[in-house]
Amino acid sequence: MSRATKYLIDGAVTFLVGLALKLFGGGVDVPWVTLPKVGVVVMVVGAVTVVAGLWELARGAAVRRN
């Protein structure tokens, strides 16, 4: 499995975990954080990881083309 594929899978899973926290974590009381806000942060991290995977795919395609 290539590095780009790992980034894409990791980013997608991270994004989905963040989405689940955002949607379903509102009723859970945690003393120091609010889970929906943590979910948004985790979603952003997942999205950045997916973008990194897409970047790696594009770079790999450009290297193979040359």
C-alpha cells in the first residue's frame, strides 16, 4: 500500500470519527472539553490528512509521468 493510500484512508477514518463526535457527542458531559468542538477539530485534521494524501497521489503521478 502506498503512502498516499495510507494518508487517504487515515484521513477519511479520522474525518468520520470527528463527524461522529460532532453529531452524537453533544449529550455527553466531559469536564474540560465539549465533544462537538473536539469533533470539529478532528474533522479538520482528517481533512488535512486527506489533502496530504491527494497531494502525494498527484506528486506520484507527476513523477511517473516524467
